[in-house]
Amino acid sequence: MRTGAALRTIAIAGAWMALLVGLAGCSAEQPAPPIEPDSTSSTITLPPATTTSTIPPTSSTTTATVPTTTTTLAPWEVPANQVAYIEGLVATVEALRGRSFEERPRVATITAVEYPARHLAAGGAGFGPGGINHLSAFFELLGMVSPGTDLAAFYARHENAPPSPFYDPVEMEVLIPEHLLPLDDYQSLVLVGELTKALSHQRHPSLVEALIAADGSNVDRSAAHRALLEGEAILVQTLYVESLSQERRALIADQARRAAEVEDSGEGSGSSPEEIPRLIVETARFPTRAGASLVIDLYRQGGFTALDQALDHPPETTEQVLHPDRYKALEPAVELDPFGLVVSGYEVVDEGTWGELRWRGLLAHHGDPVNAARAAEGWGGDRYQLLWAPASGKLAFAVRLAADSFVDESEVNAAVRALIRTGMDVGASRVVDTATEWEGADYAMISWDVGVITWVVASDTEVGRQISAQLGVNLA
């Protein structure tokens, strides 16, 4: 199993294949791609085909023009002999997407030294090194990493993976690693996707800016929004690939494969792939895989009009992304009352909605992924808090889940119990009324009331019981 940036490379490759198949099934009534594949009547000049791994500067061959805007065109911080080629890709994105930039996108080069920090900052909310201590404790408590695993090294390896162009929504800037110039066919394809994100930011600023401003309580919604934007970028990339000859498609596939092999070579290695929690893997894959699937459905049903409507009214939960029918039905999450846990020496370091995506990753680590997905599919809504004691390094996690049905509650209940028994250092269980409690080196409790499951895990038994009591669970 590959990790880090390789997850994105492979996920995108799989998404392109799925989109090509899905687009092939579009009915005649649906909008066709606005550019003809390798046709002599094409209205825009695509980057020229090459027989080597790099494309030479194309300032003398591209015929694409920069769209007219009402603002002053700021100079790009890129080599002069690359401007025309990048302008050609900008025009290609506009033609494929059927809309123009409102103002010229900002494009600049970035050094290898600058890349890790800028790329990480542009990555947004999710599992990252900001809370690496309590994240490591959380994964250790659930038996998802061995004690002492250097989780920070995994993130370092992710950021040190071979760079590619990326869009920084905070600075509203497309950045190209300078050593990649001139871009080969694969990196040009990556740039097409990042330019698409820049175009969406101009056209739907409130969506992207809400994503940037999201705090920990909005992680599930942020993941849903990010998936929609990634899916749109992959759609445009797929239309771009469709417009190329078979030879150039094969060249891109070969370059993408070699990029994945470099990413998987273990340079800057820390944790081995087998030590990475399934929760991180699922979170990393989600925007491209699930986002592309959602966009396939939208595009097949209503073309770019349907996608534009989705960008104006994006999915609010990862459940809606994973199940497009629930998005179309605007199925809301069940609202659960927040709970303010107070434990001496502990601080709340994370809280909000856990969401179907993270339930799926959580339950899959020690179990069968298919069964985990089935159990998580019954998610109706939840509320959680993660508490951390920095002085002792101890941690507690409490979550309340509302499932869609009694059967769904049963599946989640069984999956959580299996996780406790398999992953945690607990002894025999004892049953008190509707609750089951485990006590050992770790503490766990699950209570199943009508319509709601309450789950508590803690590094300290007394703290776990204290939290259970605050949540109204009777363990006397």
C-alpha cells in the first residue's frame, strides 16, 4: 500500500479511468466536452505532443490567447520562455470548463526549499502535524500504531515527496516547482487541475474561503467541500486527456507511473506504509476518489450546469459525497447537542462532527473494509470531543452517534466492540444496564440507548468513567 503523495497520484489515476468510463456512458442529451480530441478543427492549440519526457518551451507554437479581463494583468513570476506555454494551458482550462477567469490567475515558481511549508499550508484542515502528539496518542490508544511510532516522519515524508504544481487558496496563487520547468506531459496535466481550482476560487469565492477558514469543528464539512473541488479538477483533467492522442495518453500514464514509483521509493522514510492508520489512508484518498465519483454523477445527469449548481450549494457532509443520492435528496445530518466535557488536567483539543468518512476509516483498521463501510453507511449524525492531558500524555475520546435505523445501530455497535477487543489493551467486559465497560491498561465504554450510541475510550480508567458519567451513562 502506497502512502503520502503517492496516494494522491494513484487515486487520481483511478479517478481518471473511472471518469473516462463514466463519461463514455453520458447520453447524447448531455453536454459534450467543449474541445475535440486531437482534431484539426480544434478551436485551441493544446500543448504539442512529444517523444521525450519533457516538453520544450512552446512560445513559438502555441496559438492560444490570454482571455481579455477588466483588470491589469500582473506579470507572472515564471521564466519568460515558459509564459506562452502556461498561457496555453490557462486557455485550455477555460475552453474545457466553458468559462473564463474573471482575472488573470497568479502563477509563480517555487524553490524546493520553499515547497514543503507552502504545500502543507495550502493543504487545509485534516490530519496533519499540528496536533501530532495527541494524534499519535489517539492512534496508539486504539492500537492503530505501535508505541513510539514516529507519525511526524510520515508527514515529513509526505511533504518531501517529489513536488508537483499546486494551488494555494490562501494566497490565490498557482505555484510551480522551478526544477520541473519545462513541464512534461504529466506535470502539465497536474497543472491543468490546479488551474481549475484557481478558476473555481474566482467563480465561487465563498466556497473556497469557507474551506480555508474552517476550524476543527468543521472538518467533515470541509472534507466534503474539498472533495467537490478536487472532483471538478479531475473532471477537467479527464476532458483534457480525452482531447489528446492515444500516444500522448500513454506518455502521461508512463510519466505518472514513474512519479508514483519515485514517491513510493521510501526517500526520507519514517513509518512504513503498514504502520499508517487506515483512518489517515481513507482521509487522504477521499477527496479524489469520492469527489470524482460525485462529479461523475453530477456531470452525467446535467453536465456543467449541474456541477455549477453544486458549487453554489455544496455537500455539507462526507455522507452526501459518498452517497450522491443523499446529496440530491439534501439529506441532513442529525443534530446532536454538543457536550462540554470538563476533566482536570485535560484540554479539549478537537471537537465537532466525526462524519461517515472518518467512521469508515476508524472501523476499517482492525476489521474488514467492506463491513466497516457498511457499518459507517448507517451514519446519521454525531458529535465528538477529543481531550488531551499535555503533562501526562494521556488522552480521552468521547462520541455520540445517531444512526439511520435500528439495523444500522446494531452494525455500528458490533463494529465498535470488535475494534475495542482487537485494538485496545482491555480486559474482560462487564455489562451495566445498557452499557458495556472494559477496564485494563486502557478504558472503553459503549452505551446503546434508543437512537443513540455513546462511546468513550481513555488512557485512564477514572477519567473514562468520569466522562461517561458526564454523558449521563449509569455505571453504578
